[in-house]
Amino acid sequence: MMSRRFPEAAAVGVGGFVRDDTPTEQVDRREAVVASLAGTVRDLVDATIRTTLGDAELHRIRDDLAAVVDRLRAGQLPGPAGIRYNSERRSWNWGNAVMGAANALAPPLDVVHDASGCHADVDLGAAYEGPPGLVHGGVSAMLLDHIMGETASAMRRTTFTGTLTTRYRRGTPLGPLRLEASIVREEGRKVFVAGSIADADGVTVEAEGVFIQPAGAPAADG
Amino acid sequence: MMSRRFPEAAAVGVGGFVRDDTPTEQVDRREAVVASLAGTVRDLVDATIRTTLGDAELHRIRDDLAAVVDRLRAGQLPGPAGIRYNSERRSWNWGNAVMGAANALAPPLDVVHDASGCHADVDLGAAYEGPPGLVHGGVSAMLLDHIMGETASAMRRTTFTGTLTTRYRRGTPLGPLRLEASIVREEGRKVFVAGSIADADGVTVEAEGVFIQPAGAPAADG
């Protein structure tokens, strides 16, 4: 099944659910290193969007950054990061678009599992803008899909998004936001989840989703 | 209305729909410069996710990048980029999360308006991963929200997302993808739009959305 769905990844041996027997302590240490690097890349993304420097200086900066890219290219995974797990059931997906520690595109979302489901506090900057001063509606949908998927998986099973419906009550301002999600009900392999985004004045976006448990997949984060 | 909806942005004088009388030719030239810089930052995001270099070298790279961030911080907009437009009706939103030329988080999506609506070809790399080897479900929703919003606005009016429903038929592989969207019908201020994502084997995700035209807003991209 892996080779049918992820032919290129399977061909290079990455991009799947990969058993990796690095001890948890060493995984945690490495995670801190890549998270620190990605944090600086995230600053760079923001500083690039907001730059007012002259063209000549921006060309010099681009060339300096291209040299850093070359240094990183000296040692690279041949494909996407995939999801790794060790025998202690520690799993890590540092490339994930929403919560990956090594991915500067991810805010990253730090999802907390609580008694009623999941929540996450996030502070979205200039990189997540759609309408002026507001979070891009697509970014809101992306973050909701992720936290609702994590809620559906409940740290014990794999789920994929079946259907996601997002309702925009008003514009979501850039800045500090709270995401929440909880399981509404379950029917066979379907898990129904409700979610929301709120600013200090209340809910800005609400969502409902149906998440599907595939037959026979290993446990991992969505 | 601006100051009520975007209080912080209005306070610093950015982040709104800003009239900026830079001539179009100069805007185009500057766009090429920031797009070139952002393209290299995008390479850096990918190379960071896929790095296998040792911890010490990653710390050195982080410090070198922090110095580049400092150089960029020497001249910055005080807030998000917002949307600018000149008297020739050229508008630019280089910070946009999905199509912003200066935003390394954006693929960026290059939306083409055609006879039946909009389409876009995009090639998603490691930074957009969710399940192993597959596009994050939230990324699919984000891209669909954007192209469907652009379709609703039809290059002549502002629209905001009201409701977006995304249906996942199967996993979307990382790599080359085609997005399409078209207007289904209009009712008063509501525009109903259908959209899809497809790989070489056909549609992987389909969506329907209701987009709302606010009263009295200037024309701009979503």
C-alpha cells in the first residue's frame, strides 16, 4: 500500500511511516536543534515580507542566503521528512506543515490534549495575512483541520480528514488566538469533531469535520 | 470601518488597503526583486526540513541566518504588508499567505483567470507535508479557499469567505497538482463557488464555498 500511494517516497526509502530506533532522549535533543534553526528561518520569512531595504542590498542578502542553502544541501534527506517512530512509541514529524519543529511554514501549532479534546494558543504574524491585517481564511481552515485531526486521532489512532466545513463569523485579526476542538460523536470508522478559533472578543471561525480511521494504519500524528 | 476592523494596523498606518502611488513599472521591478529573495528563503525552508547535518553545523547556520535577519530588520514595515494599490489600479499584496511574492510560506499560487473561472498549477514540496508523502489536508483547504476566493472576486470586487466545505476523496500526493474553481451561482451579496485539486490520476479533493461581498469595500485580491 505504501508503494502504491507514495511511489517516489518509497523509491528513496523516506516519506512513509519509518521505524527509527534513535533513543527518545537523543530525538528530543535533536528536535531542540532543528526547532532552533527553524525558528530563525521563521524570523527570516517575516523579515523578508516586511523589508523596506533597497534592491541592491536585497540582492546581496539573497546571494548570502543561497550560500547557506548550498551548505544545507550538503546533507539532505532525499525526499519529504515523513513520520518516524521508535520502539518507545515516540513519534516525530518535524516536516509537518502545521506543527513540524523543523518547518518554518508551521507557526508551529503546539496542540495540548485536555479533558474535553484539544486546544492550542498561537500568535500569527505577517506571514499568515490574507485580507489586510487579518488571518488568511485558508490559514484558519488549515489550522482547524490540523487541531481537529489531532483531536480525532486522540493520540491513539491514525485518522485522515474526510470532510471539513469552516464557517467564518467575522475577520480573524493577526495576533494571539486560541484554537479549540472536541469530539462530538463516533460512528464506526468516522469521528465527528467540532472546532473553533477565537480572539480576545470571542469566536471568529467555527468548523465541523468528519475524520476517517483507515483500516490497519500505524498510530501517528495527522 | 478600517479602524474598527483593523485597529492595530490602522494605528501604525499599515496593514490596510493602502493607496501607494508608485508607478506600475516600478512596482513590477520591485516585485521581481522581493520574489527572487523570497524564492531563496523558500529553498532555505525546504533545506532546513530535510537537513541531515550535525548539530554543531546547524547551530553555526542558525547564527549566520540570525545575522541576516538583523540586516533585514534594519528596514522594516512596522506591521503586516497589507494590500497596496496605485492610481493605475495595479494592486499588490506581497505578504499574502498563499500568493504573496515576498512570502516564503506561499508556494506561491499563480492563479490564472480563464473563461470558466480560475486555475493554478502548483508543485508542492516537503514543506507542505501532512501524512507521509502526502499534502497536509489543511494545506489543501488553504489553497482551495484562496483560488475559490479569487474566483468569487473575479478581479472586480472584494469577497470574504463565508463558508468553505472541503471533501477529501483520497490522499493528495506531494508534487505537481492542478487547482480549478468556477462560480456556480450568485444570490445578492453571496457568490457560490466550486473547486477541486487534482493530480495526474484525477481529483483528490473537492470543495464548495460561499463567498460574501462586503458593502463598500475597495476592489482587491482576497
